[in-house]
Amino acid sequence: MNADLLTILEYWEREKGISRDILLNAVEEALISAAKKAVGPARDLRVQIDPKSGDIRAYATLLIVEHVESKHDHISLQEAKRRKPDAQIGEEVEVEVTPENFGRIASQNAKQALLQHLRKAEKQLIYSEFKDRTGDIVSGIVRRFERSDVYLDLGKFEALLPNRERVPTEEYQLGERVRCFVKAVDTSSYGPEIILSRADPDFVIKLFRLEVSEINDGTIEIKAIAREPGYRTKLAVYSTDSKVDPVGACVGLRGQRVKNIVRELNNEKVDIIPWDPDISEFVANALNPAQLRAINIDEERRRLNVVVDEDQLSLAIGKRGQNARLTSKLCGWHVDIQAREEKVLGFEEKVAEAIHAFAAIEGISEDQAGALVNSGFHTLEDLSSVEIEDLAEIPGIGDAASDIMQAVHSETQRRLGPAENDSQESVDAQEQEP
């Protein structure tokens, strides 16, 4: 065996962790086919390799006979006695049949077969080491591309990141270090193969488990996840401890925890949503910050009809329907989102509505409300800025102007509430100071 082949064996033993004995056995098996071509159809042909020098020798087991009929199967008694003095007819004797230049020829012919044997041995090591590591995150270096598939060097082993498991917005460069999720160890016709993923939703779940200690100790549960790789992920979390805020724990102090995960996901948007057993509350949380008007539930068909205002429709649906689509996946219900139909009022209806609103204020009669609206006042704000003298000149108001202004002021204060009233009184007091 030449020095190159020995170098290959040393490399595989050192880098791949395959023992020298297994390698030598694989080489011997590979060389037998080369020996058969060089020696011919010898009986019980075997090849032996010196593990130190790398010398290759071929041996055949021949039958001792009185008359040799086939030189590949038989040996004469006289010839056998030269090798084994006590040889007898009918016995077998092993004879070296190494042809000239066999070492060089066999080495060249065996290298390809050797690599095939070694790959099989490596595959078995892959299965032994990775069969229990499904679900782990590993780090590898991009070594080569085959079409759109990426092969990563994990150290002793090579793993496959198939195109279907890639994130569509990501591009990888040779020599780049990439973290991936071990999705499976598949057994194919070529042996076990490590299948990696960066697009699987479980990749995000595993990142949160590594980053958020409360998830690992069971304080926080991940109830559901929906993901469109490279664009957006929605994660529903729940706390078994009422003192622990599940969203806050996942976000972390100043958002550091979720920032680390978003950085690993190349700035993919991550929404962390509080899970709720009430499907209406859960959907409202998932569609936040869109404001919902109503949610109609069809239990039998597991459909939700969400009604929002016209200006909230695009926010609820999301870009290219992404928000609604992910919400549907997260909840496990089909979610339909539609805008609320706003009634378009005619002029007469608007007048009647304004009159009704004024008449509902204590201290303003319906006739007085009609007079105010017909004079161009339609809201409390309109009346707040008018002078009592001007109001008294309106037909139908007259001496009631002061009472009407007092009623308007009381209603305004009621609508503002106590907090805003205190604030306004403070402002008024400051304005009165000299």
C-alpha cells in the first residue's frame, strides 16, 4: 500500500473517530476485488495488509493433490512440502500469490471502494451518536452545495440542510458557521443521514427553551406556535404561576431574551402572545394591536368571524394576509376577518340624531335641542365656545340660555371624568394666579 492510502486511513481515524482495525478490514475487503482481477480466480483468495508498513500481500488457499489440474485451486505435494514439510495430499495450504506491482495497482483500484466502505462505517457512527439527539441545536460550517441543498460539517460528521428546510430569506456562504435544528436521522439506501432544519417551528421553540429558564423548569408552557420562516412567528405562552408574567419572562429585561432569538432568526418578527382557554380572548390577543368589534363563534365548524372597523381591517389581516393566516394556525380555528358595515346617514337623519343627543342631556328640552341644531350647533364642543348672550338671541332659547350652558358644562364634566376634571381645575387655578 502506498503512503497516500496510509495517510487517508490516519485522517479518517483521527477526524472521524473510526478505529484502525475497522478501517483495515474495510480496505482488505475492498482490495480483494482488485486482487481477483490481478491474480485471477484463485481459491479462497484473501488480502493482508501490514498495519505499519502498508505492504499488501495476496494469499490463496490451495488443495494439495498428486496431479495439478487447476493452478488456481490445486498445488502439488512436492511444492506444498517446500512451504510445509509435513504436508499431505488432501490438506490445504495457504500460498502467497501476490503479483508484481500489485501494491500500486491494488491501491489505485481500491481507493474508491475504500471510500464507499468508510462512508458506511461513518453512517453507522452517525446513527449511534445522533439517534438520541433529534431536537437538539447543533453548529456547523457550510462546506458545499448540491443544487439548493446545503451540506454542513459538524466536526466528525457531515449533515444535510435540505432546500425544503431552509429559510427562504437566508443565503449561506462557504465557510459560514450556521446553527441548525436536528430534525431527524433518516435511514436511506445510503445509510443514516442527519437532516437539519432552520425553517421548522420547533427550531424557534428550542431557542426559547435555551434562552428562557422559566420554560425549562415548567413555570411557563408554550401552548402553540405558528411560523412563516423568515417573516413572522406567533408564539402562545401560558404561566402556571400567577406571579409570573409569561410574555414578560419570554421578552426578558429590556427585551434582551427575545432580541437574542430574533438575531439568530435573522430579524424574523416574533410575536409573543398570552394564551387563554377562552377562544375569543385568545384570538383577540393574537390579533393585537388590531381593535376588534365583535367575534362570532361557530363551534361546530370551528370557525371564527371577526368584525373590525374599516380602519382596522388592514392591520388585522396583515401584509398579504399573514397576520390572519398565522392567527388561524395558532388557534387551530378558521378565522374570517371582515370590516363592520357603517351606516351612511342622510342629512335629515344626522339632524334627528343631533337633536336626540342634545335632548338626552339633563336640562335641555327636545324643542330647545331642535332650536340649537337648526342654528348650526351639533356637538357639545360647538356649544362650549359660544357666549350666553349669543345663545339667548336664538329663537326658542331666550332666557333659557344660562340654564342650557350650565347643563352643557355639567355634561362635559361628567364625560371627562374625575381625573381630567382635577387636571383642568389645576390649570384654571394656575391661570388665575397673579
